[in-house]
Amino acid sequence: MKRTDVTYGQLDKVLRSLGFTSRLVKGDPPARVYHHRDTDASFMLPPFPDDDRVMLHHLVTARVMLDEHGIADPSAFDAKLRKAG
């Protein structure tokens, strides 16, 4: 699996700055659920440690969700990720 230069902690910080909340769902497998109250956008990611590098397909999932719901366009999202680093 291809990893990015972004950590899960950085991604979490940016998503929260854009209005997402996060909760851990215990189960098999466990998941971190992100929800944006204003748009009702939501998606799940595995609960990896904050210092792990984000898998590319997880970053794409977040980027597409933000773009589809008008929360942030991909270039603005990428800029926020660079600043979070």
C-alpha cells in the first residue's frame, strides 16, 4: 500500500479545522468515523496512530468527500495539509 507524506494526526487536525467531528467505533474492525454536521458528510478510516503516514487511498477518500460536499476544494485541502505539517 502506498503511503503519503501526511500523518493521520495531520489529517485529523485539518478535518477538525474544516468542521468535522471524530469518534472511535469499537468493533471488528474498529473505525474512526468523521462527520461534518453542516453537510452531513461522513466517512470512516481505520484508527491508525497519529504518527503513521496516511495511506494514499484514505487521503483520496477524504479529498473526494470534501470536494463532493463543497467543504473544501482539493487544492485548498492540500494547502491546509502542508501547513499542518
